[in-house]
Amino acid sequence: GPFLDTLDEVSRRGFPFAVQYAINGYPRELEWAVTAAEKSAEHMKRIAGSFGPRTAVWRYDTIVDSSITGGDFHRANFERLAQMLEGSTDEVVVSFMQIYKKTRRNMDAAARLFQFSWNDPETAEKKDLLSDLSAIARSRCMTLTVCTQPELLIEGVAGEARCIDAIR
């Protein structure tokens, strides 16, 4: 949000740019210090209105499977967010939580504090969810790409995302 006004100057100077905006809409137990999804969606709409829908990339990232954000949560939440962002972007990048030592420590601490449980779903479960999210994205004129997890590429997913997409 605070950077939005700077984009006019970047554009005026002729520099090409793209904005990647993570909007997960997670419960506060998982995202206690993040801008509300509705406000973030307004930021994306502002970017698209000024610079076009190819300027902004929505990141529904990282997908966390927990007792408060299971598959049904993600399907409904993704649909709600995709509806808000329709016309503001043509790509949504997703990835599932990757369990590193620090990730495990932080998730365990949050789970104890906020009394939820979490897990790393099996690959088949991740692919089922991706199939549904991809269909939702297509229904909102977006392509779904997967970041750093090529083992999850399935039919209906546009391919691997690039962290910095020079072509875009």
C-alpha cells in the first residue's frame, strides 16, 4: 500500500515493472500482522486501473494446511479472493508450505499459542486442491502457476511461476 504512489514515478521514468502481491485472506491466527485481504484487493485494483491487469500478479502463497485452513477453507477462500481480484490480474501464483526447521518451529509455536494443528498434506491431496483452485482461477480469467514445486504440476495448471518474470 505505501508503495502505490511510487509506481507513478517508476512508470514516468520508463522503467518496466510488475508487482507481486500476496493476498491469502487467512485467519489472524496465521496472519496477525498482514493487511486485510479486502484492502489488499483494492490496492491490486488500483494498480490494474493505472497500469493494466498484466502489471500485478496475485500470490496465494503459501498454502498452509491446518485445522483452521483445510481444503474446504482454501476452496471457499480462494473463490472469494478470486472474485474480488477478477479483472485486476491474469495470473495467480501458488505454492504449498515447505517444511524447513524454522518453519516447523514457527508453526508449532503459533499452533500452541492459537490452539490449532497443522500438517503437510500428501502430494495427491495437494494436487486435488490445485485442480480445484486452477478451475476457480480459470473461471475468473486467471491462469494458475506453481512456484518452486514442479512435482505438483498437473493438467490445468499453466506451469511453473518465475520469481522474477523478465518477459512479464
